[in-house]
Amino acid sequence: EFLKAFKKDSKMPFCICTLSAKKDGSSYTSTDFEFLKKTFNYIEPTLLKLIKYKEEHDEMRELYKTLHNISILYSICFSLANRAFLAPKGISFSVFW
């Protein structure tokens, strides 16, 4: 069997590829293994970039959620502040960032 572990860092593999016997029962040749090594050498950086992109995308999604929640809290605070400081003459309270 042939085993290839793609590693994001030195601690943990993120993808492990194994080969079992060929369907026709023949063995893999050294040419097959050289082809696989070349293929994996091209695949590994692409997979690493894909994982990094996904992690960054997830971080951005969390950031957008946080900003949305802050916006909601700001709106609530602004509304409460206007009610608390509303004078009979119609003076309202405004907050600028």
C-alpha cells in the first residue's frame, strides 16, 4: 500500500490518501508511484490554500456576525437613550462614532 499524509503543520495531517490493490489485481509499478508523487506535489499546495481560504472565510463570517450584533446593540442603546433624554420640547440624543 501507498500512504500519503498532507500536513497543514508538523503536528496533524489534514488529508491522508491510501491506495489499495488495483482492480485488475496487478501491482503498482515505480512509474505509478512517481506519477502519484508528482500529482501529490501539485495537489498539496492547492489543498493548503483551500483550507486557508476556508478558515479566513469562516473568520470573516464570524466578524460579520459580531458587527451585526454590535449594530443591533447600538440601535437598542440609541433608542433607549432617545427615550431617556427626550425633553418635552422634542430634543433627542444622538451618538456619533
